[in-house]
Amino acid sequence: MKPKVIDLFAGVGGLSLGFEKQGFEVVLANEYDQSIAESYRENHKQTKMICEDITSIDLPEVFGDFYGNIDVIIGGPPCQGFSQKGQRKTIHDERNFLFKYYVKGVELVKPKYFLMEIVPNILKEE
């Protein structure tokens, strides 16, 4: 039986692909952008994709069936507000707080492991 993965803020599925190549099964993914989610679906046909803004998802309902049954949660929450590159807005950029939904998913599912891709500046206050 393959270890099971959930991919949050999945994008087109780069992290999913890496895990699949190592023998994992990605059972659920979330991406809010319709065209990006469609690309994900084309490349990961066996994965259930939830194309919706994570802030509007009923997380306990969606993740309830996965409690204790997922090996890894992976994902890359938006980090533009913390990034050293591009246009940085302010610490109050609403995208800066989307990582909390990732953390909530981890709390609800209780995977054995999690991997969150993020920029180093998330650890700094400005």
C-alpha cells in the first residue's frame, strides 16, 4: 500500500509529482485558481482536486475522513508578502496569513509528517 498524501496550495503539482515519483499516492489536492487546477488535473488524473479558495472550504468537513489516514501533507502557501523578491506589500498583506489554513489542515488530519514550502522571511517581523 502506497503512503498517502494531501497537497494544499498545490499549484500545477510540482510537489505532488516529486512525491508520486517516490512511490506516494496523492489522494487530495487544493488549488484556488481554475486554470492552474485544470493543469493539475491533467497531470494527476487519480487525485481528487478541490478547486476552491481554502478560506471558504469547510476544513473539518473536507478533512474529517482523512483523520489519521494520511502519511504526509505537503504544500506551498502563498508567500509574496514575505518574499525578498518582487513587490512586497506589507506585513498585513492578506496572503501572508494563508499558511494558517495549511496549519489547520495538519491539525485536523494529524499526518505522520508534513512539508511546507515557504520563504525564510516568514520567520521575521517587520
